[in-house]
Amino acid sequence: MTAHYRLLDLDIDVTRQHVSRAGQRLDVSGLSFQLLAYLLAQGQRVIGFDELMQAVWAPAVVNEETVTQRVKLLRQALGDDARQPRYLRSVRGQGYQLVEPPQAGIAPQASASPSRRRARWMIPAATLAGVALVALVAGLTWHPLRPSAASPLLTRAQYYAGIGQNDNNERAIVLYRQALAQSPDSVEAQAGLSRALSARTCLYNGDAAQAQQGAALAQQLLQRDADSATAWAAQGYAFDCLGDMRRAISGYEHAVRRDPGDDKSRASLAYLYQEQGRLAEALHGNFALRDPGRVRFRDVQVARELELLGFTAAAERRHRANFELFPDNVFANIAWPRFLLAQGRSDEAVAALKQAMARGTPHPELWRLQGELALLADDRQAAAAAFAEGERLRPHQSMPATLAVLYAEQPPSVAWFDARLQRLRGDTQGWSDASLELALLEQRRGHAEAALAALRAAVTAGFRDRAWLSVTPLFAELRRDPGFSTLLARIDRDVAAQREQVARADWRPHDLP
């Protein structure tokens, strides 16, 4: 197979799965890259839908609409226009064809690529901690398909796990179990099964028992080999999905120490550092990934970190692009309307959320956003219905359940409040969400000082979303208290110091002011 291609102004490295233009890396990965690579290998031949489905998607069963949508995503990533295509044209009734013949075997000049030069001097920064989007975003990293010396079952399991959809994750679980039946000592199969089970909890609305099974499988691997980076990464992911931040961080840090090239664990660490309020460190970690194109949701995470750091224009560009480029990415679908809500652009947030909901990937965060937007529109009944739907999706999660009860038609009992408060005050897992939930409960009880104390604890734990706190209707009552402004000022001081740190750094994103 040809390792390099030149298509007009595009340089394509098939081995590394890199696409660049004028030295700038383009976001072409996963199925989009596989589609492009297959088209390049065919020259200018017209490729029909059936052939593409067999070559790129098989053994997964897809339809022509799936191919059409993937072509659309590829065009968006390349900056191509279907009406006046430069790279890829539709041939009515037949399929797709490259507009110009690709030139094979032409490797791009390394000196011409600023992104590659940057990658070399960024690599040492990986020691700061790296990272990704897990827990609420848990497990967001992509498992790239790698050639396996093991059975074809394991290879196909890895393929399905990497697609990132519920049905395919279930196929992966079946195949991992079959691979383990053939090779009971396979570390790759057991770790893959662990992660796929945990993904049920993280990504596909499964209960906590799924991630607990994932953690148990990872622990079995560690009992056999305490130095296995693969096992530590699987354990970190399982605890991440269970919401145990401290044990998740420990697992990921062990994994990275044993395998410094483990970008997936670095990315997951970065997300958790972000949740601890270590925004500059998290952003640095994301820009220190050795091959960021292979880490799912890294771009979503970078946009969020820039947003929290106050680089609003740069964050908006990234959030909008992610929303347009990755319609099947649930976290991009959450991030864009959430950003618009936090910026006080509620009409735009309503439109974006409607579009996100129509994409068919349910998540309690989307329903929470719907509830907040309904409250801003003074529609408490619609808000109650939205919060109830969020609880239905993830009944084992605490915040959706609390919102559902607080906004239900029937007010909660004193006994319910007492039990809820006691449980939350005993939370030791390190997330700021528990303190935010406490603040909501204390606010509803009319205990403003206790609610502010809970918000201060959330900030201490790492909460830095000042913009959302300033506009969400969930804390409308508390914003009237003078202590609320003091709390916002505390966030402002910390974020300003971290923003200055990023602004002075030599690794800073190129589009920051």
C-alpha cells in the first residue's frame, strides 16, 4: 500500500493517518480517514455505494445514508464544497470519485510543517499530565484499530469498539468474550472487554454495575501483572465511569508512567485535571499529545478548556466547528448549546439543542440543558418534564435525580431533603458536582449561607464555570445574595492567573489573542 499521497494541495500520510494542507494538520480521522484512504487507492475510478460499504464499513451493516453522511463529514474536514468540489465529487446514480488523480508516493517535507515542529518540542510537556473527557465524559478516547497478532475476533472487536456507537459497542463485547474463550490469557481481550463494559455506563446509559464489572476485570489483570499499563488504563477508565475521580486519576497516572506514549490515558487525565480546576495544565496536556488526531473528543475538550479560561472567541470557533463536523459526537452536541446558554444567547441555545436532540444520541446533560432553557422561558412544566427524562436515562446518577425531584409537581418531603443532604455531605470522590447539588438543595430550603458555603466548596474542588453560574436559572435565587458576587470574584482571580500563564506559554494555541 502506498504510504503517501498528494491530492492537489493536500498531503496524506496513510501510515500515520495524517492529512495536512500547507503544513497545517486537518481533522481527518477514524472512518473519515479510512474512506479517504480507500478513495486515494482507487485513483479516479468511480466507487459505488456497495463497494464503499464493503471496503470501509464491513462487517458492520450500514446503508447508503451512512455513506452519504460520512462523505459530508469528510468534505467538511477538508473544507470542500459539494456544489463546487475540489477533492471529491458525487457521480449521480453511481457513487463518488476524486476530482483530480492523486499522486502516489510523495511525502510532505517535514520542515514545512509547523505542527510537526511544535509536536517535537511539546513532547516533554507530557510530563505535566495529559488527558481526556471522561466520567460525565468518561471514556471519550478512541480505540484506534491496530494490527493484531491475535485472533481476527480481537481485531474485529477493536474495530467495533472504535466506532463509538451503542450497537457496535455491544458487538465488541460479544467479540471480546469470544476472543477470551479462545485465548483466556489475552491481556488485550480482557482489557478491551473491561473498557467496553465500562463504556456502557459512561456513554450508553447503562447502570453502575457495568463499570463495576469493568473495574473487576482490570483488577484481575493487575493481579497477574502490576506493571501492565493496559490494565492500569482500563482500571482508570472504569473508576472514571463510576465517578471515583481520585482512583481514576491514580489509574491513568500509573498507565502513563508505564507507557509514556499512551495518549488515551493522557487525554483522560487532562479532563480530570480540568475538573479539578487545573485548566492551564489540562490545556497543556491536550496540546502535548503525541498523536491528537487519534484521541476522540480531544477537540471538544480543548474548546471547553479555552471557554473556562475566558478565551471566548477561540472557544466559540472550536465549539461551533465540533458541532458541525461531529454530529454523532454526543459531547460536541452538549458543548455547543451549553456554551450558548452560558453566554446568555438562549434563543441560539434553544435552536442548537433542538438540532442536537434530533441527532438521536440521548444524554442526561442534553435534558438538563432543555430544562434550564425551559426555566428561562418561564415554562416550569416543560422544565420538570425535561429533568424527569434526564433521571429516566441515568437513574443511578445523583444530579439528574435531584433536579427531577426539586422541579416535580409534588414538593419533596423534609425526610427526602435530610437523606439527600446527608449522603452528599459524605461524598468523598472529589467532584464539584456534589457541592453544586448541595447548593441547589440548600437554596431550595431557603438557607442562603449554607448554599453559598456549598458553592465555595465546589470552587475549592475545581469548579470554574463562572459564565454558566452567572446565567443559569438553577441559581437565580442565590444570585441576589451579596456573597454570590464575592464567589464569582474568587473564580475570576484564579482563572485570570491561569489565563496569563497560557498566554505566556510557548505551546499556546495559535489563534489566541
